[in-house]
Amino acid sequence: MSVYDTLRHFADSHALVVMLAIFVTLCAWPFRPGATPHNRAAAHSIFKDENDGE
């Protein structure tokens, strides 16, 4: 078995699982319970201005 075949097998099986786990984690990250204040701050940050209150 060549190095290419070994790396190809690893990429087709283990690397795919790792990439899927990373993708699912990043998609679920904003929905974790402690993220609500950060999400609200990010949502309202576009309305903040240097001249607030003037």
C-alpha cells in the first residue's frame, strides 16, 4: 500500500468525520445558552454610533 493510498483512506474516513464535527460545532455555537448576551450585543452593535446621546 502506498503513502497516497494511506492518506487517501484517512482523508475519506477520519478527516471527513472531523470536518463534519467541526462544522456542526460551529453551527451550534451561537445557540448555546451562555451566548445570548453576546448575540444581542452583536445584533445591536450596528446601531451604535460615536455620537450617541447628542
